[in-house]
Amino acid sequence: LKRGDTLLYLDKVSKSFDGFKAINDLSLVIAKGEMRAIIGPNGAGKTTMMDIVTGKTRPDTGDVYFRGDVDLTRHDEASIATMGIGRKFQKPTVFENHTVRDNLKLALAGTRGVFPALFHRGVKAERQRIDEILETTRLTDRRNAGAADLSHGQKQWLEIGMLLAQDPELLLVDEPVAGMTDAETEETARLLKEIARDHSVVVVEHDMHFVRALDVKVTCLHEGHVLAEGSLDAVSADPRVVEVYLGR
Ligand code: ADP
């Protein structure tokens, strides 16, 4: 795989906190258009890895390339956010006192909280894009509901929709199904698979039923590096993976 074909390329990245190696010589490649699931026990370094990609944390050593040649370690969090990398944290942060549609409008405006920016794109194009996102995120019927009245799962979908409104090439999604019902979890797998048709997606997730439903390549992190990588069946049958999950 040439670097030019990669969307995200972590090359021998390390990061210590007070002498403790949270990320240890981690190399990881996400191809353009790929969806990848990242698993691993608590403390494996998953959050720190996402923090490094988004510029929230600067690695001690190693490089992180986006689209082959942009070295993200040379950019700060605010500038990385404008490069086409969107992150969804575990806890939804929608605007509870706005409707679903207005939340998407605000996200589309790009300047959360400032309405006048809406008129940049033209009202019709904007309405179309919002309708598309409502469809994708299963919220068309809830478009006029207050965000506060959504179920937990629907709030997560709305937040995914708000990410989509920013039109990122790469979505980083942190434990999207935590706290969801089984039905919402299944729907989330379908929804992310649809999004992955024209985006690259990295999903950090503990729920193995969900990871199975995603049906994508899995990377298992442990002690800050890649312990195993491949299909979920192959990874979960790997004795080293079994040991780190059982040996805790
Ligand atoms: P995961 O998301 O896989 O559970 P994390 O990336 O959150 O793992 O954490 C990896 C290790 O790094 C943990 O041992 C954690 O305590 C440590 N760590 C993460 N962030 C910090 C920090 N800001 N200061 C000190 N230690 C940290």
C-alpha cells in the first residue's frame, strides 16, 4: 500500500503520560473509503489514538499522515477540524433546546450557534442537504421534535447527522451504541454502513454484537499497539486477544 492510497497513516507513533506509554510504537493504516472497527480492553490506548489523530494530543514521536501527505502532527486541533476529519464523542452534545432540523441547520452553518451564516449556500441546497441527512440518520419523522425529546439513540444519530453536515472525509466515532437498545444498535450498524459508502469511518467500540454487524476489518489495540488485525472472527480467535480480554 502506497502512502498516497491511504487516508490515515499512523507511522510508529508513541505517547507517554508521566513515563507511562499509552501509545507504544503504533502503526495503523486506514485506506480511502474504508470503515474500520477498533477494539481493545480499557486502557488499550483507543481514546489517546483518536486524540492524536484530531490534534487534541501531540505524540512524542512518530508521524500521522492524512490523505497521504498532510502531517497532522504539525497542525493543531482547530485546523485539523477544518481538514475533513470529524469526531463524535461518546456523549451526545446536541442543542437540547432546538429542534432536530435546527440542530442540523446549525451544524451546516458550521458556526454552531450563529444563524446568519445559514444563507451562504442558498436556502434550497441547504434544505435538500438537511433532508438527505434526516433520511440517513432515520430522523425524518422527528425533524420538528425538540432534540431534548429524542431517545438516547436518536440523539446519537442526530449528532452523527451534525457531523455529516460538516462534510468530513473521515469520521471518528467513539462508542456510538453505548446505552442504546438492541433495536437502536442494529439500526446504527445499518446507518454507519450506509455512511461508509461515501466516507471513511473509524469506530471505537466495545459491543461485539455491533462490531459483528458492521462486518468490517477489526484492529485490536493493547498496551498502545496493534495486537491483532483482520476479520472479527480471526481477531477474536487469536490466543493473544483471548488472553488480554480474559486475563483481566
Ligand atoms: P482506552 O480508550 O483504550 O480505554 P486510553 O487511551 O483512554 O485507553 O488510555 C490509555 C492509557 O493512557 C491509560 O492507562 C490511561 O490511564 C492513560 N492516559 C490517557 N490519557 C491520559 C492523560 N491525559 N494523563 C495521564 N494518563 C493518561
